[in-house]
Amino acid sequence: MRHFYRSQTLPADVLVVADRFFPELGLSLVSSAPRARAFSGALGALKLIVKAEGGHYTFVEVSTDQMGESRLDRNVKKFFVALHRADDPLHAIDASY
């Protein structure tokens, strides 16, 4: 599956958060580039690409090798929440239902 997120976090800071977040899930770093990372483990494999987009936004794209809503895909969404908290640590995320 492919997931994306637009953030105001700098691309280098997004990669720092990714380097901390995904190894905690048991994924190991497979390859590293200046604006990309690839992780692999028991949950599956993922590739993360970070691009500067339109002024002060950072476009984060994560592709996984999983079908449907897997544990890896749910953890990618948790990674996006971690990025949101890095942008605004005081913001409380509430359910909207």
C-alpha cells in the first residue's frame, strides 16, 4: 500500500523520527539515501521517501509490500501521528465522532 502525509517538519527531521520509530517495531534499516529509507523485518518491508514540496511543506510517502490494512500499515499511520506530534507537541488529537 502507499501512504502519504504532508508535514511542516524539515525533511532531515522526518528521517530522524523514522530512524527512531521503525527500528522499535523490529524493522531493520536496509538502505539509506539522503532523502529515503528502506526498512525490512517480520512485519514486512517499507520504503520511505521525503520530498520538499511547495514552500514550507514536506511530502512524506511510505510504500509497503503488504496488502490491505496490515499491522505494518497501521504502524505507518502511527508514524504519521508521531510526525504530527513533532510538528506541534501541545496539540491533542481527539476522535471526531
